[in-house]
Amino acid sequence: MDELTLDTEDGPKTMKMGVWINYDPIRIHKMIVREKILQVDQFELLRPLESKLRRADPDYYKKFVGLGLVIDYPGYSSGIVAKIPFENDPVGFYKWWRKGKNEHKVYLSLGRKIQLFQKVALMDRKMILKKDLDFLRAH
């Protein structure tokens, strides 16, 4: 693997990418995915990095993965990508996510929340919580 030099609190440091993944996984991930200033091999580096992120900072990982996160969802024998029930069964997903108090398990962006609340309000108005209707009115 190639070496990379980055500024740190202790001054510039040069380390192999594998070492950087352990030293500062969030910074390396942002450089690859958000800033797109590093290009890496998906299997050699990106998968181990995502695995490290999951353990190092679960909240950052959940925000990054969003609806791509594999969840335990009622009616499925094994884990399922959250996007499937979100799109195919919005009312059921809403029940599981909001009323089942699973909001901490799947991060929904503002746009995804609005999308979910709108679908639920149209499909089953009695199901949606008042605070979510108020949220829709405000946005």
C-alpha cells in the first residue's frame, strides 16, 4: 500500500494507508468519499475502512450508510437493507422506525424524513404522529 503524509496535531506524519485507517478512519473516509481527493481500491481499502468506521464511530457510520444499513425488520428471517421496507412498505417502516423507537438504528436525512412522513400521511393518516404532521407543515 502507498504511503500518505497528512498534517496532525503533532505535525506532518507519513504512514501507510492501512495504518491511517486505524489511526484516523473518519478523516480518511471523508477524503475518499466526500472530498474525493483519494482514490483507493474498493476491496483492498474501502471495505476494511467501512468495517473500522462501524466500530470506531457508529453514529458517523449510520449517517454515511443511511438507508443502506442492514437491519432486523419484522417479517424477514435475516437482515434486510433498510431501503427495501422504506420504499415498499412506508407505513410499516414508519411504525418500526418511529413508533417502535428504532430511530437510533437508521439515520434518515431531512429529505428522507419528509418523504417518509408524506407517504405515511397519504397512505394512513391515523398512523402518523402529530409531531410528524407538524414537522411536515413546517417544511
